[in-house]
Amino acid sequence: MRLNEVAYTDALPIDGYGPGFFRVGGEVHQGHILTGATGTTGWGGYEDADPLLALVGEVDVLFIGTGAEVAHIPASLRQQLEGAGIGVEAMNSPAACRTYNVLLSEGRRIALAALAV
């Protein structure tokens, strides 16, 4: 069987997650995160829109992980992001991590803001 090495962009993949943490590129981050080509930082949740809006022109799609369960993100946050030209896909955080990794491996311009599970 032939295996191909996956080449990521400057962004690092999500290696794992658990109660209250994410492991990104081998480094553990406690709490909610925002990750993409510019690095990984803590994220303040739905009320913390500024770092998400700073992604304008850098990403085409922002995945928002809603925690352990699927939930709607606040309508005002969705309107702000979409009004700024950022596509938004909300799903539970485990699914958002998996989807982020797949599209990252394709070299897509994406980011992930995820609530801890």
C-alpha cells in the first residue's frame, strides 16, 4: 500500500482534544481556541468576535466548534462574520476539528474557533 505524506499549510493540525483542552501541532492549549495559518491562541467564545473578524481576507471559511453538542451560534455573530465576507460553518467541536484537518490537508484557507468539550 502506498501512503502519501500530508502537507499542511502554515497552519497546524488538531492532534487531539479532551475535557477542557485541544492539542494543536503537538502543543496543549487549555480552554477555547482559535487556530489557523497565523497560529493558535485562546478564544473568548461567542462574545469575542474581534479576533474572528481580523481573519477577513485571510480565510474563506471559519469553522466554529460549538462544544460537545451541535448548537446554533448567535445570529449577531453569524451576521457580523458573513457581512465581513467570511463563510461560517458551525458544528460540534469534534466534527469541526476533523473537518478542519481534512480541509487543511487540502491547502484550503480556513480557520477554526472551537469551544472546549
